[in-house]
Amino acid sequence: MSASSRQKAAAQVIAEPPGEKPLGYIIQNLERTYGVPENGRVSDPLDMLVQIILSQATSDTNSHRTFAALKKRFPTWERALRARAETIADTIRSGGLANQKASVIKSLLQQIKEKHGTLELGFLHEMNAGEAREYLKQFRGIGPKTIACTLLFACRKDVFPLDTHIFRILRRVGLIPQKCTDARAHEIMDQMVPAGKFYSFHVNLIRHGRALCRPREPLCERCPIVEYCDYGQAQI
């Protein structure tokens, strides 16, 4: 959507009394501004877990490039498991934090292998969101965001990942406390977001955080959800 189109859409937002943070209207106003994103892919959960690990503290372009390099070097996760962590790190060096990420990937593969005897997580597709989350929580080195991203993106389950942009916006709006742990924030939003809107809300909050609700000098006067935002109301 072009900038002009977004501005026109923002002018057509649904205006309802803020009351107790009507999340449905917040989601609708974001969709009118940024569109309704759809998650059309179902992918391998283990592939996605590794992709999310690689995406930390780097750009999408870098993480995609390093994942492609990793898959080219190790066509199967069994081969990656047999490799030294240093070899994995050399393969993903361009994505940043290579030694740390390689250690996490190596450890994760070892844990899954010990648990199942095989490097396969496709059965997560058959679990409900709560079961799948509890299953992944047993593995060391992966946190709530990594788990939630894997289940939302790969398995299309109703779970809500929070990144830096989303934390900032939710705190400004007042949907989560200013002081809130990562795990607790994920719990709050998993209970709050309407079924079927987890992907749309996640993607549009990231878009909103990049376009208008920026870390510095947010453009509150152009914000489609300013009516519901504690921070925005104080600014205007």
C-alpha cells in the first residue's frame, strides 16, 4: 500500500469510544490503514525455529540469506547436528551473533534428537496451540517469542509473538503494563486477541511501528488508533 493510500485509509478509521480498549476496533483500524495480511504458508516447524533464531538482531534480508546458506551447507538437519558449532557459525557469519546462534541451533538439534530419535517436528501441526507451546517450552535456548513465531508462521496457530515494535506500541496504547515480563506479555495477548486475528494484528503492529509509532518522534497526529492510545492522547 502506498503512503497516500495509507493516509486515505487512516482517514476512514472506525471511531468508537475508547472505553476499555476495544481491541476489535484497534485491529480493524489497523487493517483499514495497512491492509489485511494473510498467512498463506504452512511450513516445517523445525525449519521455522531455526529461521527465527537466525532472525534475531539482524534484518530480514540477512536472516533469509543466512538460512539459505545454512540449508545449502547442510541439506538435512542430521548433517548440521553432526557438524561442529564452529562450522555452523562460519556458515551463518553474515547474519551477526554467529557463535551465539550456532550454539543455540546445535543445542536445539541435540535436544530434539535425544527426545525423539529423529529431527522432525511436523507433528506440531496436529496439536492445538496450547499443547504445541508446552511441548516447545521444554527445549532450552528458545523463548516465548521464538516459540510463538514458529507456531504462528509455520503452523498457523492462534498465538501472538511480540517483537520490539509490538512491545512499544502495546505499552503506549495501554494493552500491557509498562513493566511486564516477556512471558507474561505473551500470555496476556494470547488471551486478548480474537480468534483468526493473531497474524493480522501481529503483522500490522510491526508495520505501524515502522511507519508511524516509531521509537522517537511518533506521528501521533496520523495514527489510526490514537483514540485508544494512552500515550497518543497525552501527546495530542
